[in-house]
Amino acid sequence: MNTIILPEMTQKNEKGLPDYRLILLAIACIWLVYLLLPILSPFLIAVILSYICNPLVDKLARVQIATRKIGRIWASLAVMLLLALILLAILLIVTPLLQKETNTVIERLPYYLNNFRAQVEPWLMQHFGISPIFDTAQLQDVLTKNWKSASNYLGQFLLALSNHGLALIGWLANLLLLPVVLFYLLRDWHALIANIAETIPRPWLSKTTEIAQEIDQVLSGFLRGQLSVMLSMSFFYSVGLLFTGLELAIPIGLLSGLLGFVPYLGIITGISLASLATILQYSSFDHLIPVLAVFGAGQVIEGMWLTPWLVGDRIGLHPVVVIFALLAGGQLFGFTGILVALPVSAAIAVGLRHAKQHYLQSDIYLK
């Protein structure tokens, strides 16, 4: 909100001095938010989900059954049920698959290493005069012992959780609080927005509404478009890697697509994991060609078609700025900072554009 009141900050009080009360109030609010960060995560997640899902709730609320409309209460519950079913489906599909394929890789890792050693050791000896220093039999024994003792580690983990009961209770409370907050936000979204609008000083209402609408257009287009791109690329990478015969195709494909909200992180992570998995599975660099071709085709499709079509340049931030915003948000405020980094950056960018227009029309610039 600081950027919204920039044009009015030059107003004078009765003594002819600038009125800094609003600046002090804004600083106090920011400091209060910083102090409350440990408990803000479920509220911020609920706000983001409400913002994304509100258009769907609006459409469902207007649906008429017989002589009555569904209304926002039932529409909100229906949307929350849909979100829960999507999350449950992802967990039921991905979790067993990850467990099965991870177990397979661990069991076959000594075999992969033997093949890798048979292929790479002659080349290393020929060009560098060195050989890999590891004993596959010993590695097999270590993996077997550690894998059998995994239940012991799980028991120790559960014991640690029981010893830190307050932290566990806090985590469970946040988890249970999220759907409650989400329901009330979805149900009362328009009323909350109207109440916020009523608190804005009337001389600022027109400019504030203009900036808020521009921020809404930027964020809604970016968030929904980026989500569509992430889901589309997850599907493309998973199917493409399956056709190459990669055993870990689906988890690597899903991870590569879902990490696409950070520029270049998804593609770098995907190529790294897929290359490592391919070398371990086939013990040959020849099979890397189709895997790299899948990621190359994915980048072409995403960069030349999906992103321009679904996202475009709606957020108005350079990729380097996006990366910096995510890192800075995580460094300053942890997971909560990552959640709000891009929305806050987009809002600041809109505010700076309006501040620039105000500056270019001011006497300071024109004189």
C-alpha cells in the first residue's frame, strides 16, 4: 500500500510540514507483520488460494438449481472439496509411485554402478590413468543394512516428534486452521474487499482503485497462467520421459514441471536428475540423447507457445528480478516470504510504474 499513497505524500499539514503519520503507520504495520510471521503461513496460503479460486466460486454461486441459486456458502464448500480431491489424488498417485521407484533404484544401484564402472573405468584409465574408487559389494552391503534399519530411523523420528510436542501441535493447528480460514475468505471475499475500500480516504479512492485493479489484472493473469503452464509441462515431461524408457520418468517429469514457477530451476533440476538416472539405468551416455531431446522440445513448446499464450509478460518483471525476489523473500521471511515474493514484487512493480509517471509529470523532472 505504500506505493499507492506516493502521489499524496507531498500534502502539508497546518504548519506547512509533510505529514509523515501514514509513513509511520505503514512502518508499524510492516513491523507487526514481521513479528507475526511464525503464525501467518496458513493465512497467507488461504489468501492466495482464495484469490485464485474466487472466480470459480463466483460462477458456481450464480448457478441456479430449480428456483434457487447455489449461493456462496455451498459454492465455497464445493471448491474446497475440489481442492481436497485434487491434493488427495496427487498424493495417492505420486507417493506410492515414488516409493516403488525409489526402492527399485536402491535395490538395483549396485548393478547400475557395476555397469557404469565397466563402461567408464576403461575410458578414465585410457585418458587420465585413474579408476573409480568404490567397492560395489561393500556398497551393496551398506545399502542393505541401512535399508533394513530404516524402520529404526522412523521410530527415532517419531520419538523426536513426541519430545517436541508443542512444535507438532503448532504444525497440526496450522494445518487444521487452513481450511477454516479458506472457507471464510471464499465466503466473504467481496465483503472483505468492500470493507477495505471503505477505510481508504476518499481523496485517494480513485487512484487506489486504479492501481488495485491493475495489480489484480497482473496477478490473476500471471498466477492462473503460470499454474496452467506448470501442469502442462509436468504432463509433457512425464509422458516424454516415459517414452524414453526412464524408470523415474513420472516423478522427475512432475518435479521438472512444478518447479517451473522459478525461471530455469525446473529445467536445470529436471535435466540433472534425468541425466543421472539415465546414466545409472543404462550405464551409457547414448541414452542421454532422447532424454535431452525431451527437455529441449519442452523448452521450445513452453517458451514459444505455452508461456506467451497463457502467461505472456503479465507480471512485468525480468526473470532475474523474479529469481532475486524469491531468494530475498525466502532469506528474509522463510517459506512465508517465498509465498508472497512474486505477488508483492508485482504490486511494487505496478506502484513504481505509477510513481514514475507521477515523477515524469512533476516540476522536479520538468524543470
